[in-house]
Amino acid sequence: MEQLIDLILSNPFLIIIIVGALFSLLKGSKTAKEQQEKQQQQRQQQQGQRQPQQRTRSDQHSTRKPNPEQQASEKRTSPLRELKEAIEKEFANMREEKQVEPVATEIPRMQQVDDMYERVNAAKEERERAYQRGMDAKRRREKEEKSLVSQYQQTKFKQSFTKSLGKQGLVNSVIMAEVLGSPRAKQPYQTPTKRRR
């Protein structure tokens, strides 16, 4: 028994099949009850229709005047019919009111949704503006940093250039000229094979 329960619980497909079967059984019992109720209502309606027909037939066969009791019962049924019609009208009015109430309650809800939508849009626009301001400030900072770097590089170049024009700069340039040798135009490049010749 425990193994069967473990098998069922470990397999989701079996669980789905069992649940589906239970639902179909419950649904079948509900539909059977509804059908029985409908049949009972139809029987009652048919019996209600047969009784007036039987009365009219008996009235046609008899030449007597209707009894005062029959007239009283007909009078009793007419107020019952009126009461039934009044109750049906009340139910119809209540249904209409219930249909109108959701519409009346939906209007404030729709207004709340519109307000929330406007607030969200306003917050979104504010965030976009703040983001744009931040990006603009970042671009300005980057431009300022670039201009500061370029100014620094220019001043450094000017300082090194002015240093090289002094005594030490002249000495450095003569040393570099000796290291580099004569210009290439005066001594063109020769391949190793040409040098051997």
C-alpha cells in the first residue's frame, strides 16, 4: 500500500490523471443534479398547464355556472401572479443595479489608474531629465578634464623645449647626433650583399 502511494506521489502524470478523474466525477454529479432539477421543473410546468385545460374542458361539458369557490380560487391566483410578477421585477431591478454598481465603482478605479499612470509617467520623465542632466554634467567634466590634460601636455612640452634650448639641451643634441650618425641621404642604406662588394 505504501509503495502504491509512493508511486502515485512520485509521478506527476498520475496525480494529474487522478485529479482530472475526480473533477469529471464531481462535474458529472453536478450536471446530473441540474438535469433532475430541470426535469422536475418541466413536470411542474406541465402539470400546471394541464390543470387549467382540464378545468376548461369540464366547464365546457357542464352547462352549470362556475362555483363561487372556483371564482375565489381564481381571484386568489391572480394576486399571487401579481405578486410573482412584482418579485420578478424587483429581481430584474436588482440585477440592473448590480450591473450599474460595477460601472459606478469602475469609474473611481479608472481615475485611480489614470492618476497612477500620470504619476508614473511624471516620475519617469523626471528620471529621464535627471539622467540627462547627469550625462550633460559628465560630458562637461570629461571636456574639462581633456582640456586640462591638453593644457598640461602643452605646458610640459613648452618647458622641455625651452630646456633643450639651453646649455644642457645643446650638449644632449650633439650627443644624439653622434649616436645617430650621418643623415641617410648622405649614406644611403646598403644591403649586406652590397657592403661585401
